[in-house]
Amino acid sequence: MDLRSLWKCIVVMVAVSRSSSLGCKWIQHRYKDVSRDSLQMITHMGKEFVINEEHVENIPSPGSVYISNSQVSNISIIYQVLHHISKLYNGNMDSVRWDREKLDKFQSNIHTQSAHLKQCMDKETMDSSGDHRKENQRIIHYFKKLENYLKRKGNSAHAWEIIRTQVWKHLQRLDLITASLRRQRSTSPI
């Protein structure tokens, strides 16, 4: 391979790595606004959050889900968490007395975020050979525990308030992760 071909190959590899290191243009430009709106909706659609830990029995900490060391797996984690939040909020919510308009808007926002991140994740996964099954299993297991908690409590309004508090914590954590991804992008030398 001559020097010119080698140089072209390097330029292509840098361009591909740069496009994948964007994380996702949607994260860079739109995620923050939609996420802020989601946080406002979940905050104001119900009563005060259940912070008293004695009422939160057998609910694992959301922090156990967020163990990642790569940008691609961060995008996968963000997508998976939003996807499972969306599934959770499509369950039996007959007992809740939340503001329906805010609940509908919240569900729509979570669906929008999940759909856009799925596209980003698909692209990132194609650009990466990383295996995220362990992270995905941890997330699936965590949300299964939340679903089981709701079932044990008969999908009661109080149980949903506890779940709403946990989801709010997740959304806060996802904002920190996406802020980190945006900072990585803005300080990228390429």
C-alpha cells in the first residue's frame, strides 16, 4: 500500500470514528429540551415525590443500572432505560389521579426520546463491535423488579407514586450522562 492510499485510509477511519463519536446528533441538539420537558411533566403530574425511604420497600436503587465505560454503551443504557420507562408507563394506571394531559405529554416525550435514541443506538452499534448484553440484562432485571413491585401492590396509586419518584431519579441520571456525552463531543479534538 503506497503512502497516498494509507493516508486516504486514515482520513476515512478518522471521519468514521468522528461521526460515531458524535454520540448522536439528537443528543447533541434536542435531547436536553425534550428531557427538561419530561422532567417538568413527571414532577407536576402527581403529588409530592415519595422521598421517605421507609415507604420504598424492595425497590433497588436506580444507580445500580448505570455502570458503563464507553460512549456507545452510554447511548445503549440511555435508550434501554427510556424504553423500559415507556413500557412501564403503558401498564395498568387506573388507580392514579395524575393530571392526564401531563401524563400523556410525559409518555409522548419518553416515546420520542426512546425512538430517536434507538436510531442513534442502531448506528452506534453498527459502528462498534461492543457487546452490551450485560448492561442490558441489568436494566431489564431492574425494571422487572419495578413491574413486580407494582403487581405486588396491586398497581395502587401509592405504588405508582413510588415508581414515579424512581423514574424521576432515572431521568435526572440520564441528564447527567447526556451532559457528559455532550461535553465529550465539545472537547473532542477532531
